[in-house]
Amino acid sequence: MKVTNAEITISAVSQKQYPGGFLPEIALAGRSNVGKSSFINKLIQRKSLARTSSKPGKTQTLNFYKINGLFYFVDVPGYGYAQVSKKEREKWGQMLEEYFQTRETLKAVLLITDIRHEPTKDDIQMYDYLKYFNLDVIVIATKADKIPKGKKEQYLKRTRKVLQMDQTDPVIAFSSQTGEGKEAAWGVIKQYL
Ligand code: GTP
Ligand code: MG
């Protein structure tokens, strides 16, 4: 997709702040620092519309990015970040629950994992959680630039196996650095728009 317009509509912490209207939404979930915001930037070819950081915990709110006036990418704060208090974690849990359980315009969730590592307990929990709410899940195994090409299939297989993914759920190798997987990702996203 050629993105000609991308803008942040709102950073929301609760339902009443979500954008109105009926545009479809694609949300990004995944461990903190895994590359969710970088994924958005790469797809829309903007260096830093979605704020990224080498330190985990950069995205703290539900950030709604309107793309071509056609749909929203929703950047969701990451999990598995050690330096958060119990109270903050509870707040995070409530914010996600409210979003994933009630948002009717949410069409699919891109679960971003790190291709180099076995999916974590938190990744497995998130995958199961999303499936429990009958959401369509697409796994994006990012940072593919950091592994030898020859290992890719093996790592993708491991991701599938550890998450116990449904056969029909896609998993795509991706890199925000090289753009690998970008067309494949758009291909899946377009099916929901
Ligand atoms: P939170 O907002 O904290 O949840 O993190 P995030 O998932 O949005 O991660 P972010 O996009 O901010 O990226 C975290 C770090 O990983 C940054 O230093 C990025 O440059 C780096 N990064 C993201 N994607 C890739 C990738 O595909 N390859 C490489 N080599 N680095 C990446
Ligand atoms: Mg982020």
C-alpha cells in the first residue's frame, strides 16, 4: 500500500478517548522493546511518526495512527518490562482489557515477536488471550536482519510451535531495518480493510 497520509489521532488511556467512527483497526501487541513502533514506521515509510526507543517502555498509551484516512494502526504498550511497579502493571492490564474486549472496529492483531528468541511466557499468554477473545492474530517475527538467512525457516517453525499457533494463522519474518516482510505484512493487513 502506498501511504500518502499518516497522522496520530489520539493517545488514549481509556475507552471514552478512542476515536469515533467506523474505520477498521489493526492493533500491534508484543513485548516491550520488540519493535512494534518501528514496525508501524516501516510500513508507513515514516522515520519516527511512532516514537521508538532503545529503552523499553517507550509507548505507554494506546496510540491511534490514522492511515490514508482508511484505517488505524493502534500501537499498544508492550509487556514484560521489568522496571514497572505492580500498580502500573495493573493499570496496563486494565487498559488492554478494556481495549481488546470492547473494541468493535478492531479487525486483527499483529503480535510482534523477536525471531531470534523462543517466544516468552508473556508472548504465549498474549497469543492465548487474543485467541480467547476470538481475535484474528498475525504473528510478525521481527529483527530478521539479526539472524543468518539459513536459519529463518527453523526460527519461524519454532515460533509457531512454542505459541501453539493455529495452522491458519500466518507468521511473517520481518525487519524494520531492511524492510523484509513488508509486502507480506501489507498483504495480510489489506484483507481486513
Ligand atoms: P515499547 O514502546 O517500549 O513497547 O517498544 P516497541 O516494541 O515499540 O519497540 P521500538 O519500535 O521502540 O524498538 C525498540 C528497539 O529495537 C529500537 O532500538 C529499534 O531501533 C530496535 N528495532 C526495532 N525493530 C528492529 C529490527 O527489525 N531490526 C533491528 N536490528 N532493530 C530493530
Ligand atoms: Mg513502542
